[in-house]
Amino acid sequence: MKYSTDLIKRILLTEKGMRLSEEQNKYLFRVAKDANKVEIKRAVEELFNVRVMAVNTMSRKGKKKRQRTAHAGETSAWKRAVVTLNAEDSINLI
């Protein structure tokens, strides 16, 4: 069994995320890579006591990074979830 706190890593506070939360009642979360939409919905409802209408997910590739040496690397890949809440619900971000 997966715990809600293991699935939801953190809320993403970005310009796009703030605009979506104000205009469309959508919130961005960084989630575990192996989490599916049903698990994300259950976790958000349990953690924030809201009603979730829809969940959209996308896997983000790691970016290539290079330091001053010849060794190149990548940042880690991660998964983002866009969660749409019921019109009457909201999450207090502050």
C-alpha cells in the first residue's frame, strides 16, 4: 500500500501554477514517478480534504547539465500532476 505522503512530493509554486490556480482552480504537484491518476486523486483528497474532478499527469525528462569539466550529467526525471478541483474547493498555498 502506498501512503499519500509518499505519492505527493510537493506543490509546485510557479507562475503558471499560480495562474492556473486562480483562473481555473487547477493545482500543480510533483508526484512519485510510479504514481497513477487514481492514486494521485485519492492522495490529494486525503491530504487536503478537497474533491478532485480530474487529474492529468506528465513525465518530465531530466535536463542535461555540464560543469566546467568534460563530465556531463543530467538532472533527475520527475512526474508532474495537474489536479482540477471542484469549483467550491480550494487549497490554501500560504
